[in-house]
Amino acid sequence: MKKIISKKQNKNEPWFKWLTRELNSYEAFKDFELGKNPQDVAEDFISRNSITISEVFEDFDEEDKDTLDQFLKLTECEMHVFRILEKHIELRNKIRFVDFKKKKKIKT
């Protein structure tokens, strides 16, 4: 986790901090508005940062691999949380509340 990558900050910045900063500043929603899917947006990000990313892999070690594995697990967990929330919202929108206490007026 002590690997160095940086276009904008000091040379001791760990790769995952660089990656987080770059991903957070990447304008993915503009690409989504253009009709690109998440995989295409990710590939564009990798392409635009390919030189810096290749520098990461030059010194990538087991500790970095473990960190990447943890990020993958966390990201997968976040995706599941968002999907669960999405399902709850969909269910909430489908449920109609019926007031059983209200009596129907009978026409006579």
C-alpha cells in the first residue's frame, strides 16, 4: 500500500488514494448521459489513465493485491446494498394501503 502514483500530488501517495481521487473526479455521469454503459465508462477511465496505471503494476506486490481484493469485496457489498434499496423502493411504490376502518357507503 505504499506504492507511488501521482499526476497531481506528492510521489508518496498510495495507489488506492490516487485511484479513489481520480474516480471521484471522473465525470462518469456525462458518459452515462451519452448512453454509455458502466463497463464502457470504466474502460474509458482505464484508457485515459493507462500510463499511470501501468506504473502501479510495476511495483504491485502481495499487500497491494490484498488491498485490491478488499476493495473488490467492498464494492460488491455496496452494489448489493444499492440493489436491495432499489428493490425496497420498487416494492414500496407497488404497495397500496387500504383503510379497512373506512366503511363503504351503500347506495339505497
